[in-house]
Amino acid sequence: MKEKMITGITPSGEMTLGNYLGAIKRAVEFQDEYELYVFIANLHAITIPQDKEILRKNTKEIAALYFACGLDPQKSTVFLQSDVLEHAQLGWILNTQSSIGELSRMTQFKDKSSKTKAQSKDYIPAGLFTYPTLMAADILMYDAKFVPVGIDQKQHVELTRDLAIRVNNKYGTVFQIPEPLISKDKIKIMDLQDPTKKMSKSSTNQKAIIYMLDEPKVIEAKIKAAITDSENLIKYDPKNKPGVANLMTIYTTLKKITIKEAEKHWQGKNYKDLKDDVAAALIETLAPIQQRYKQLYNSSEVEQWLKDAAIKAQYEARKKLNKVQNALGLNYNRK
Ligand code: ATP
Ligand code: MG
């Protein structure tokens, strides 16, 4: 039997290059080897205020993009999180098993709550604080052994492991212990305007982000305007030259070459050459995905695929939730 694997994306904005290279591309590559579950995390999206029409639009776009990137509905279970009610129920149960101390240590919470404050919103949603417990439910629900995530989510998968071990020790084994699957090169695509920050779809500076649906002209302009430094020397040094290093990471990941090979390729060249190469590589990779996306977005196929997958996921989720509820005494008669 194949091991299970799960990954998700929050429809909190338009899909970025970071999402693609950090998670989706790898999930697509794993489809044959693993039993893959992929969900659109709309319950996570509402941990920060969302306009309902924009949320729906982002959800539709991300769904069509998932399939356009190569997820195959015949092989993988691709569904909408809110279609499987058990996620929220198990999320609540895991919430009760977590501590304020451990949730306070999540760096994503620190980042996102400080952003919320900076945008002078008048409150920090409690959901932003507790969402790692819902994420734990998403993962533990399907006995996923592996979770392909970007390095920014590693801490949450570690918390998931802690919660699973805690519940298993307290109530008897109900959960499989998952592992984060981070690519060997641990790629983290950085913001083009502030390369010390990761590229995030919920960030407000559009110029700083390559979206999967950006047109060639837009890609060229964004890469041209990407922050580098004044040295004009192409060298991989993320600490001192984060902007240049980020462009190099994008290029080498797209072209499947090593940093050493790239440095050799750019020997004696300048930042204009570097940027031209990066933009061309991006356009080449994104064009076929965008073409497929357009066909899918205007068809009814995607909705049907999501519905079929939700039915399959519901069946699995119900089995797991029954087991957990029984273990915790959440039923009138022990089963
Ligand atoms: P948000 O700003 O709403 O958190 P996000 O861009 O961080 O959006 P998520 O939906 O949180 O995207 O994450 C989807 C997947 O993409 C996760 O597996 C995450 O690890 C990965 N990911 C997100 N940003 C990057 C990045 N800059 N580089 C590599 N992987 C990333
Ligand atoms: Mg994120």
C-alpha cells in the first residue's frame, strides 16, 4: 500500500511562485509514489478578514491552478477544506490538547499578528493564534506520513507531531506520526522588494511577488525592478546579497541546475544578464501552466472533481473522527 501524503494551500490571495516551487510542484511529482491528498484551506484563509467575493475568486483560481500545475484528479484527492466538516471538529479537539505556550512560539503567528497590527487593524483574530491546531487536524485526519511543505511551515508540522504523540500517549494510539518533507535544497523564495522576507501571497506589495498568472510583460517588469545591491557581482551569498541569491535560487530551481553551475554560467556577466535569464526562465515555465489554467477555469470540470474528492475525503475523515471521539469518551456508549 502506498504511504499517504497531504498538502494544502490557503486561498488568501493569488498563488505565488513561492507556493509553486515550495510545495505544489513537488506534490505533483509525488502523485504516483504516494496516495496524495491536497486541500484548499479556506478555513485557514478566514483567520484574517476576507472579502467573500475575493475569497471565492481566489478559491476558484487556486483550484484550477492546482490542476493546471499537473495535479491529476484520477490520482489525487483534491478537495475544499470546508466541504469536509470533520476538519473543524478534529481541529477543536486538538485545540483542547494544545497549550498557549507552544502556540505562542509559532513564528508564523508572530509574523502575521505583527503585520495585522501594522495594518492598524483593531484586533488580532484568535483564529490566527490557534490555526496550527486546525492544520494538525488536516494532517492527522488522513494518517498522512509525509507533508511536503515549504520551510516556513516546518514548525507547524513539528507541532502536529507533538500533538499526535501527546494524544496517542494519553488516550491510546489513534494518530499516525507525520513528518515534514522539505526539499533537500530547502528552497524559500523571497520577496522581490525585501529579500529578507519570504514571498507571501497575502502580502500587500504586488511588485514584490511573482504570481502564477502574471503575464510575461509583468514578470519582466517585476524581475527588472527586483532589489539587488550595488556590487554588480553574481555570487551566491544569501546573507550579504539576499536579492541576488533569491534570483539565483529561482533560476536554478526552474532550470534544475546547481548554484555552482549557475555561477559558472554567469561568470563575467552583470545583473542585467541575470535578470534577463531569470525572467525568461519564469516565462518559459509559466506559459504552459497558464494556458491549461485558462481552459480549466472556463469549464465545469473543476467543480465536479472537487465534489467527487470531497466525498472520498469525507468517508476517510468520518472514520478517523469516530476513532478519536471514541478514544476521548466523546460518545454516550463506548464503541
Ligand atoms: P499566506 O501569506 O496567506 O500565509 P503563503 O504564500 O505563505 O500565504 P500558504 O498557503 O501559507 O502560502 O502556503 C502554501 C504552501 O506554500 C506551504 O507549503 C508553504 O510552505 C509554501 N510556501 C509559501 N511561501 C513560500 C515561499 N516563499 N517559498 C517556498 N515555499 C513557500
Ligand atoms: Mg503561509
